[in-house]
Amino acid sequence: MTLQIPATSANLGPGFDTLGLALQLYNFVTIKPSSCYSISIKGEGAKKPKLKVNNMFVSLFYEIYQELQGKKDPFRFEFQNNIPFARGLGSSSAVIVGAIIGAYEMANIKISKEALLNRALYYETHPDNIAPAVYGGFTSSVVVNGRVKTLKKELPNNLRAVVVIPDRAMSTAHSRGQLPKNYSMKDVVYNLSRVGAMSAAFFSEDWEMLRFIANDCMHEHRRMQKLKELFEVRRVAMQAGVLMSTLSGSGSTMFNLCYEKESEAITEALQKSFPLFKVLSLGFDNTGVMCIQR
């Protein structure tokens, strides 16, 4: 069995812990019955031997598989990791969502996407990354009585994501710890007005509206202070004509949304300005995690 799990970009500026979307950048995991447990890793993490000893995907997979089957059968796990670690592109959510659905598939038990998402919430307590990883597209999510309620909007082919991935990681836990415990009413209203308008803009496909409503005053500035080049990335991106430029998750990647016809020029401008960073032009995934081979 081979799983395909998309990268995600969360928050999207003002939508802290609530908004996200899925990108056409994928991790692939192949799981095979075997006479003994084994693991191989290609791509991201291939040069980190500890990932073969202490692998989050494998640990979570076996936790759920044993719960479902009452035993721990040996499997071979083959990872092709294309989502960079600790860069704000949902690598942890991809692991959680992939491990859960992988365990159910290998146990020959079907799980709905709604059940998958709510199972993932146990390990990832906010749904901004796990929702688009499960459903694909643009997602707006809330948690009600411990369960996720999500609205999804598929993204059209005339849009493109240009992501700028710095050569330095950012710890989500550390980044979150730097945020204040309390916010002023002015800041809360500022973000509420923009997250409401942003959800409406995505669902109504009013892309030009995004130029005016992607600003945040709750988390981005504080997080971007840790890597001040990100302010310049945003300036260059906006000058090049993107519709919005936001910190992807907790960083360090910057997510830029633009029209497909302008994506090549914008990608070139950003790569020229930031030669030490990786710049990728990506389409959007509207399917979410899926089993592509069985």
C-alpha cells in the first residue's frame, strides 16, 4: 500500500489555528507485510539515522494498528519525504494523518475522512493543518465539544502557490511559546474582521480581495522577528504582484498566492532576491490524503 499525503500551509495570516490549504507537494509512504520490521527513508530525513530508530509515523501506526487488530505484525515502511521538516509546511500533520489512515488500511478497516480528522485532532490539537491534509483544498475549521467542524473549498487551476523556504528551521513549540497570553480587543477585532473576509473571499473566489485582508496582528510579526529576512521576502513578493504573502504555519516558509499566469515571473524574482532559499511554484491539492496503490 502506498499513501500520498500533501503538504499544507496554515493560518494564512489572520486565520490563526483555523485556516489552511493543501499543496501539491507530497510525502509518499509505502507499507508492506514483511517477515521482519524494517524502514527506509529517502528525501527529507534520509541522513538522520535517529529517524529509523525513533520514527513518529511508525510509532503512531503501531499504536493504532494494535488497537484495531490486537497484535503487532511486522511491516516494511518505505518513506519518500518531500515535505521539509520544521518549515511550516505541515510535515508533522502529514505524519499524523498518514499514520492513522495507514493503520486502518493495513487492518482492512475503512475510516471516513471525518473520523480520520477527529482521530488526528487527538495528536494535533488545532485543525489548521490536519484539516487540509485530510480533505485537500482550502479549509476553515472550528473545534466544537472536542470535534472538528470543517468547511472546504476546492481551489481552481488558475491560482498558484509560490513558497519561499529558508535554510533555517523554526520550532513550532518555541514559536508558540513566544506569543502573548492576552490580546487587546482592538487586535482581536482586527483579526476577526480579516479572517471572516478571507473565508468569504476564498469561497466566493474574489481573489483580488485577498490583497487587502491577509494582514495579521496576533502572531506573524512576533514569529518573523526570529528570521528578519522574512519581512524582505514579503516585500519583494508583494512588489512582484502576489495576491497575499503570509507566514506558512509558524514558519520559516513564506506562502505566496498568485495567479498562475504570473507565477513564473514571481518565482524568478524571489529566487533571484533570495538565492540561498528554496523557492517552489506549486499547484493546490484538492483531494487530501489518499491511498494511490493497494
